[in-house]
Amino acid sequence: MDKRSRFASLIGPPGIYLLLIFLVPIGVMFIYSFRSGISGVAHDTFTLANYQSFLRNTNFQNLLWRSAIISVTIAGFSTLMAYPLAYYLVFKAGAKRVTLMTLLIVPTWTSYLLRIFSWKLILGSSGALNSLLLSLGWIEKASPILIYSQQAVIATLVYVWVPFVALPIFAALERIDKSLLEAATDLGCPKWEAFLRITLPLSLPGVLAGFFFALIPTLGEFVTPLLVGGVSGSMYGNLIQDQFMRALNWPMGSVMSMAMLLAVLFLIFMLTRFGSLSDLAGF
Amino acid sequence: MQPKTKYFNILLLLVAGAMVLSACTPKPVTGTLTLLDWSGYELPEFWTDFATKYPEVKVEFSFMSESADSYAKMKSGTLVDLVHPCSNFWKIMVDEGMVQPLDTSKISNWKDVNPALALQGQFNGKQYWAPWDWGFESILVRRDLVQNVPNSWADLWNPEYKGHIALYDSGETAHVITALALGFTDPWSTTPEQDEQIRQKLLELMPNVLTVWSSQTELEQMIASGDVWVAASAWNASYVNMVDQGLDVVYIDPAEGRGGYLCGFAIPTTSTNVDLALAMIDAYLAPASQAKLANDYGYGIVNTAAIPLVNQTTADLLSLNDQNIISRTIFYKYLTPEQRDSWTNMWSEVKTSQ
């Protein structure tokens, strides 16, 4: 098998799959964003009206901005929490590494919704935390703690994403040539300085990859805000869903999705100025 | 002989044989009947009569999460023999030629269907929809957690409920209940000035609102946990479930009237199984199926002959026999695309204003 056909046989199946279930739908959505309605000959027209009304709608733009801040916060906290975790696994855990790694993944074996509901049971008015505070006399009346707020959305999604952010960081730390650190010690470099000048820079590709792992999907989140966000925790994804499901305005929903795609690309562009795109892939 | 032609000849022979056989003996009707339905209604107990009459017909269900979902699925090419959205989607589906008129003379249980509810399924003088299930949308209150139980939709604005109300997540519902609270008699024909008043009034309600709800289970969990004291637009099924759990709840009869939804079956224009589909509607309308719907799920029913089969407590909880409440119930009406758009946008803005 020559090099080219081997490349084709490796890349072909996932490539075709991506084309069919990712690029084609995005193309369809792009076309829809210029239509005047869902279906019927009357709507087979080309119009920029949807884009114009999106640009006029400050509410949509504000929420996109707010959601971008929320997801950058989530990705930031997830990365901050995942880094020490991955560091410990690579440099300190030794033989326990595999066990600890498995423990990290175990929660994802249960349904996400189930975990959210149990959070609500713990933090809700008749939940464990309220009962404890009531019996200690610290509060007089039970009320939901933390949930139904923007903070709840952030806390929940950070909890969900930490393990996934830890994986690329773990991989990046493991690739570091340990003899570099030994050399640093031999030459009298203090540990913290060796970390700042060797470990951290070499692990940055993993950090960036992990950051984007969390950032991109959370920008379009709509399930978590619906369940724990209350009225102040709505995100942009909820409005897209409203356009598709409630208003039956698929063209507007498509415009909003396109705007989000642009926002994601813009965020990636801005953040990759700190590192090259190939770093993101972890090469 | 090429293998392909050989197989083709064998196939021909088989088909011919089958045709001869079927001409000799009366074979039971075969085929497949497909439904786009809500999950929970696929249970065979709901269509016993059909299964008895057509044991050889395969019945297949695909599921819809809400009425808009069934509309979207049909628009994107899903082919089924029966579809089951609620009445606010009936007219749009008729207008867009998505469903066909029903020959009610082929539905033996049709004579017992509540005429007022059947009327809602008529368009252009033809019966397109067979109503099947309905329910109230009213205010469900944890009596043990509030000082004053609300008496009207307007009472939702009482500051006592600050941070403890759940509103149904739909611009349509938000518009309607606020219009009722403001005293507008027909929420479906409001002027632009009234729409603005509604928007302002809803903004004033938001400090009282803890969250929006969109699934029955989710709402019931929040009422049971005590996070939500006052659940707006809750369905009577939730009331029955909360009473069953032993909670001290009350399902009020608001001064402006309860809201109501009505859902039912129609046969898509694309269906080629019309007779089987009609037989399926007939089976769903049978008194035993309807009584099961009321007794097990706590939903309102349309077959008057089924009411004696509903157990008394459930019938009372559902106010099935209380004509006074039913006649004042404000059922969802058809929305124009403009209303659908502007109410959704208004609600998107209001609910994200906090």
C-alpha cells in the first residue's frame, strides 16, 4: 500500500462521516439563514432580513456576549482545577496513577441528568445542606442554595468538564522529557523555577487544548441553564432553541447559530495568538 | 443462466404463488401502521381494539417531545399514518395541507365524543382532528409554604411569592396568562399597545420567578422539594401526582378562568393507510382506553361514555364533571406566524432580563 492510499484509508471513513453529519448540516443551516420561512414555495427566496433583524436585536447580542463570558469563565476555572490534578497524576501518583485516573472518569458513567437532579436534591429547599444548616440553627428558613443562578451554571459545568480538560494536560505533561528537569536540578535551579521555565511552557499546548475542549461546547449549552440556571442563568443556546422550537423561525435560529459559530472562531483566533494552531492538536 | 436472473425468476414464482394463495383464502390485513406520538401512549392497553381486529398489522411508534417537534419532524420529511399534536398546531397543519379530513362515519366511538371538544378539530367545515386528551393549565400551590393562596392569575404578582414561582417556558403561555391578569378578555387578539403593557407587566413579575419549567417531571420535582411554592400553568396531572405523594397542594380555579390544552390525532396527507389509521383512532377513543388515560395519567378525556369508568377521586381531582369550570376554561387558540414570532421574542427578552 503506498503512502497516499494508506492516508486515504485512514482519513477517508472519519472524513466522509464528518462531511455528512457536520459540514452538510452546517451548509443547510447556512442556506436556511437566507430564507424567509421554514418551507413552501413562498419561502424559497433569498433575503438578508434575518441578518438585519439579528443586528437590530440587542437582546440576542447581549446574551451572546454574556454566554461568551460565562463559557470563558467555565473553561478558565476548569483548566485551573484540572492542571494540578494532571500534574499530580503524572509526577506524584506513581503506581496509583491508573486507579486515580479511573476514579476521575467514574462519574461520567452515570447519566448527566441524573447527576444534575441529585445536585438539586442536595442543594434544594428540602435537601441535605438545608437540613444541616437548619438543625445547626444557622438559617431560619429553608431556601435553595446556589442553584437557580448563573453561578450554579458555572459551578455545574466546571464540575462536568474538569476530567475532560485534565486529559490533554495529562498527555502534555507526560510527554515532557524528565531528564530536562533532572538537568535543571543538577544545575541548581529551584523547583518552582524549573516548573515555570520548563514544565509549564512545555505543557501549554495541552492547557490550550483542554481550555478549548471546555469552551466550545459550553458556549452553546442549553440543558444545564434550563435545569439549574433559574431565570438569571439563561444562555444564548436557550434562545436558539426558542427560535427553532417555539417561534418555528428556523431562519432566525440559523442566523443565531451562524453568529455563534463566528463568535467561536473569533475566540479561537484571539486565543491562538498565544500559541499556534498545531499546538492545539497537541503535536 | 446468470445467477441474478435465476433469483429473479424464483422471486417471480414466489410472488405469483403468494397471489394465488391470497386469492383463495381470506387473509388477515397485514402491513405497518406508524404513529408520531407522545411517549407513554404506545402502551398496547391504549389500542386493544385495534390489536384484536388487526393482529397481523405491525404498529410502530416514533416519538415527539412537543407539538412543535411533531410539526418540525413532518416538515423535514417524517412519514407517518397518525400524528398527535395539540390544538395550537391544528390550524397551521390544516392550512399547510399537512393533514387530511377524517371520515368520522368509520369511527364507531365518534358518537360519544364531547361535541364542544370535537368542534375545535373542525376547519373549513370538515373534521380534521379527533380530540383525545386534554388538561387544565392552572396554578398549583404548596398550601403549607404560602401565607395566602392565590385566587387569580393577577395574584402571581404578590411579592409574598418572591423567588418561588415557576413559569412555563413559552412566550405563548406567558403572553396569555399576563393578558388575563391585566383583564384583557381575548389574549389572542391584543393591540400593539396591549402587547407593550403585557411586556412591562411580565418584567415586573420576574423578581417573583425562581425558574422556568418545561418538563412535567422537572416541575414536580421542584414542587416536591419546596423550591417552587407557586407553579404557574401546571397541568392537572401534576396536581394528581402531588396529591398522591401526600403533599399539601391546591389546584386553584383562577378568577379569570383556567387555561386548557387539547390534543388529538389526524392522518397526514401522505398516509396511504387511511382505513387502518381510522381504526386506530377508534381504538384510542374506546371507553376503556380513555378511562385508562384518566386513571393512570390524570389527563382529561373526550369520550363521555368513559366517564363512569373513571374512579371517583380522580374524576373529582380532574373536575371532569364540573361543567362550571370546564365552560370557563380558556383553550389555546391558533397563533398567526407574526404572533408566534413576536411573543417568542418578547419572552426571550423578558426571561433573560434578570
